Amino acid sequence: MKRGTRGGSVRVQGSRHPFALTALALAASMQAAYAQTGSAAPAGSTAANEAQLPAVSVRADSMDAPTYGARNATSATKSDTPIAETPQSISVVTSDQIRAQGAQRVEEALRYSAGVRTEPIVDSRRGNYQIRGFLASQMGQYLDGLKLPHSGGYGGWEVDPYSLQRIDIVRGPASVLYGQSSPGGMINQVSKRPQRYTENEINVSVGNFDRKEISGDFTGALDKDGKVLYRLTALGRDSGTQTDHVDDDRLFLAPQITWRPTDATSFTFYAQAYRDRSGNSANFLPAVGTISPLGNGRKIPVSLFTGEPNFDQFDREQYMTGYEFSHRLNDTVTLRQNLRYAHLHVDYKDIGGSGGLTSYTTGPYRLRRIGLIANESYDVFTVDNQAQIKLSHGMFDHTLLVGFDYQRTSFDRLFGQTTVAAQPTLDVFNPVYGNFVAPNFQTDTHTSRQQVGVYLQDMVKIADRVVLQLAGRYDKAKVSADTRNLTSGAVTRTDTDDGRFTGRAGLLWQGPYGLSPYVSYSTSFEPTNAIALYGGGMPKPTTGRQYETGVKWQPAGSRSFAQLSLFNLTQQNVLTTSPVPGQFSQVGEVRSRGVELEGTWSVTSNFNVLASYTYTDAEVTEAGPGAPNAGKTPQFVPKHMASLWADYRLSSGVLQGVWFGGGVRYVGKTYDQTNTVEVPSFTLFDLAASYSFAKNYTLRLNVNNLFDKEYVAACDSATNCYYGRSRTVIGTLTYRW
């Protein structure tokens, strides 16, 4: 196991990932074999003007400055409506931005986006982010328009940002087109897809925490007519983390084939395979000892590992396969189908902090711990069928969307844990490992979910000035769970069967000077897990509603874009804590209202500025009987957040090919669940630079948390706090051809 290192030293060793190296070599050979048939057509030629897939920028470090933002994001409407004409707050994080800012996880790529709180927990097991005060990393995560639902256990889907063309952030309820979803919004991760013209790259990266990584991306045509296209993306990483004995190792491979027999038809078949070897970096440390010092005047080290090196593990295997089909019948009707099967398996063992220290004033300072063990398998089948119909009469232009989607999931979990009393404690300043009690499996749970949804949307453009959006959807969702006690043999079964209508209405006016004010109203629907409530009964579905108004600004012919939005969002039937630990009540309501301001300014073709500010006033307005959080601010939610990023590329002179950028991120103070622990605000600085030379080579350096600020990112309670991400330093050499 690798130990985390606070400094920036790098130790390069031989790769442990021959799988990734073989994949990269195979892709390079494939590209060479088809170099002539996949050569680029001259601009303006017949071949160049044929229908193509959307362009993917894989040359972010070329002589042009990175491209930020986008004019279109189909995630919000499932149609080709431009962002500036959609009555809803939407942002796009491009692959150029991901690369420029050195994001190694999807949650890191969202750091500079308004309304998104990222990394309240630095968790090597799964990403954590909220939108408008509501958790979106579990019920608001999508890949290519299809949901990656939360299993209800420790198994979480991970998507590597290197595989993505862009990330669409759709704020507010999205249930009307996507079904069960977080009321705060959704993140749609859009994969790189095969391109007609040959583009290839190989990256070699090293960094602190013993990081070594190799990745490659290869795309082009397999035939001279450009009707059969390929793409292969691969990555291998061997790395430690800021927590001792916790790894961040990954193998990733994604082959794809696109067949375009005619300009009107496209069929893309894809597959993905992930293998992650990690651990638990969250640690669960007390507020006294992290936010404030202990009696000896010291704080608990950020690098402390609270588990057991010879026991702890988090092994994840994740596989996906599916296809995207589109056929344009005529100028009026287009049919689309998106289908995917995904499988996730997690083998998790952990001895971790729980319940704080045995003493906070005098040593030894020993951390109470519990033991966990889980073996989980999760299968998800999803299909989305759409018919898009474009009609015009007089001054009215309609884009109708009719859809039907279906999702079925199956989750199996073996679980066991030890009590705090049964687990030996750990000295946080002088940890001695090897004294622990390994837990045994105690329960065997099977949970199945089915969801069917039918939706209809009409985007109406009136007199080329007014955009009216009307959409409605009906969902039917069933959840059933069987839990067997492995000691007694007793079986508990719970079932829920819920149906809900959700809707959206929006109005936008395209005014002068690129200004477009808008208003909208939307609702959400999210069935809860099939669990019995405190006092008896089954939970009702969680619902939400939002009122939003704002203005968008995009000058004609400019890459600059800005939007201001004001929102009032309420979530009902929220599960809240009860007087009995581990059980829940459900009469909760959470209200979140605020202001978001975000802009992308292309000052010149070589100079970009990104800026955002978020004000969020969130409150638990209703809580269950005996719950301690009524009238409190929800955990992790800051009232103020702000960020600023700027970069510049030198395109002439002796420093031609040099690019540099930097940013600052501010997160205001937050609270735990009961608002008894206040987590101080923090400000972080990031730095990036690159140099392109010899036509095909680029050297890039990314440093996040430049000054290695030690801070607490968030707290659940007085005994569960989480250190923020330490400084990361990554250097990358890229070769493109």
C-alpha cells in the first residue's frame, strides 16, 4: 500500500498496469493501419460537408486558447434548443476546461460552477456534490442522458473525466424529462464519441502522493467514406492519496464504434470497463481535533489513516454496454433510442472512526472505531425512446418531444458491522495497527426497483422572439426489498408502489443586446428507499417544486455568456432523523432560495475569464418528531460561494506556445445537521501552465490548493468531520498526432 506524502516529491516506478499499456499500443496500431482511409478532408469539400457527429475538442493545448462554455446543451430539453433560448439555468463544463483546470474527478470539474457545492467529503469511494443545497451526486448523476441511480449502499458509479466531452449542469427539478431525480438539479456527463477525422493522443502524468498515470484517446474513420468510425479511450493509474494507506488506482477502457449508413441514420455501440482499487479516505474525525486543537495544542494529522492496512479495502468493478440510435425520417420527424446495461460490484472492508475520541483534553488521544464489511452487486437496465417532431405554422415554430423510458435495477448486499464498544481504539498521534475485530456478515438484502415514465414537451418559438416551454410527465415506480437476518433467519419484506405527475412551464423573451429574461416553474418526484418509518408505516415519495426567474446574456457572434438566476426551491416528504438512531421520520420539508451569477468572458481569442457567485438561503422548515434539525441550515450548505478563473495564451514572440492560468475559490461557513458545529469558511488557489513545442508535444503543470491550506470541508456532527483536499501537483507530457 502506498502512503500519502504531503510534499510535492514524485517517485516514478514501473507501471503495474500492463492492461492499459496494451490497450494504448493496440489503439495506436489501429490508427496507423487506417491512417490513409481516415485522413482529414479539406474544408469545404463534399466529404467535409457531410453530416457529422458533434466535434470533440481533444487539442486543448494547441495554439488556440481553451474553449469554455457552449451554445447548446441538449440535456435540459432533449432537443437542439440553444442554452440562450432555454428558460432554465444551465452551464457547460467543456473538456477544454476539465483539462486546463486539471480535474481528476468529475466533482473537481464542477468547482468553478455557480450553485454547485463540491467535495464536502474527500471520499475515495465516490464523488460528492450538491446543487442548490440538495445532494445530486446520488440521485442526480447521469451519463449520456441515462441515469446512474444510487444503489442505496456503498457502491457508487464513477465516471473518469478523461472520458468526457463535456459536463452539462441543469439546475432545478429535471423529473419532467428524466423521472426520479434530485430537486436541486442534475449532472449529465457526455462521453467522447467517435469522430470522422483522425485525432490521437497519449498522456503520461506524474504527481505527488506517488501518482503515475498513462492515458490515451484515439479516434478516426475505418473506411474511406467515413461511414464507420471508431474511438478508444484508455487510462491506467497507480497512485496514493492524502490519507496514508489509501490508494487511488484505476484501470479504464472504453471502445466505441459508430455506423452512419446515411446522413439521416446513426448507430453508436459502446462499452466501458472500470477496475478501481482504493480505500476509505473520509476518516470521520471529531470537530475538536480538526477545526480546533486538542488539549495538547495539536490537530489530528490530515494524513492519518483510521483503518487497518491489512484489512481495509474498497474494490470496485464497473461495466457498461449500450447503444445510441438516431434516425431522421424526414425534415419533420426524428426518432431516437438510448439503451444501456450497467453492472457494478463493490467489495468493501473498513475499520473507521465513529463516536469521537476517548479524551479531548489529556492524552493519549484515542479514536473510537467501528468495523464494516459489505459485498454489493448492482445491475441497471435503462432505455429511453424519443420522437422529435418539428412543426411550423404562421409565427409559431414547434419542437415537440414525445418519450417513453423504462428502468429496472437489482441490488444485492451482504452487510455486517461491529459496535464501537467491541472495536479497539486508535491513538491518532501514534497509530499502532493490527489490533481490531473483523466484522462478519449479518444481513442479506435484495432490493429491486422498476420505473416507467411517459413524457411530452413542446418548445414553441413565437415570432422569433418568445420561447414557451410546456412539459408534463407521469411516472410509475415500484420498490421492493427483502432483508434476511443471517443469525436468526428472520426475513423482513417492504414494498412501495408510487405514481406521480411532474411538470414544467417556462417563458423566455429574446430581447435586444443579447439579453433574454425568463421565468419558469417545475416539479420533481423521487421515491424513497423501501424502509419502515419510526412509529410504523412506509415513506411517501419525496417531491419538490421550484420557481425560478433570471436573465441570460449572449451577444451576437460572441463566445461570451452570462446568466443571473433567482430561485425558490422546496422539497417535501424528506426523511429526517428520529429519536431512535438508525430510524427515520418523514414529515420533513427543506426550503432553498437564492441567487446565482455566472459568466464566461472571452476577452480576446487568447484570454478567457470565468466567474461565479452563489447566495443560498437554505432551511429545514419542518422536521420529524423529536428531530433536532427543525429551523436549522442543512449540513454542508454554505450561504456564500464564489470563484474566479483566468487564463492567457501567448501566440507570438519567443514565448509562443506558453499558456498559463489560475483561479481562486471561496466557500463560506457551513454547519452540521443540528447547527451546533460551525465549519469555518475557506479560500483556495489553483495554478496551471503549459508549453506546446515541436508541433506535437505539450508539457502541462496543474497545482490545486496551491498553498496547501489545511482546512475542514464539512461536518455531519461533532464527531464526524472531514478534512478538505490537500495540495495536488500533477505534471503531464502529451503527444498528439
